[in-house]
Amino acid sequence: ALTADGAAWSWGYGGEGRLGHGDEQIQSLPMRIEALAGQRVVAVSASLLHSLALTANGDVWSWGWGGQGLLGHGDQQNQLLPK
């Protein structure tokens, strides 16, 4: 979820880091994605296995399951935090 001030929040099943909180825990309540603090997020997209955030300065961040190069980082590593 995205707030009016550009903060990104996530909750639910955290396997493979798909929530972006640095772990794989289930979050029963919305939790701010602290790794994006200081960034003004203008759009988010979440799928079953990974998520993306676009910031006001045009940077794209991704996290979650990295198989098949899904995250665009040039590898197949899972990312527990936005990168």
C-alpha cells in the first residue's frame, strides 16, 4: 500500500522476502517498509512472489523471489529488502 506522503507499507505472507522487511515473517498488520524510508514512493506493484516500487526520482526498487531473474538484478537471488 502507498500513503499520500509516499511511504510504502506491506503485510501478509513474507516468504522469500516478498514484503521487503528484511525477513520472511508473516505480518498480520500493515508495516512500513523501512528500507524505503527517505524515498518518496509514487507507485507500487505487488505480485504473488515479488514487489516493485517506483520513486519520485525515477528509481525502481524490487524485492522478493529472484528466480529466473525476476527482480532485474542480474542474478537469481531472493531479496529480503528493496534493492
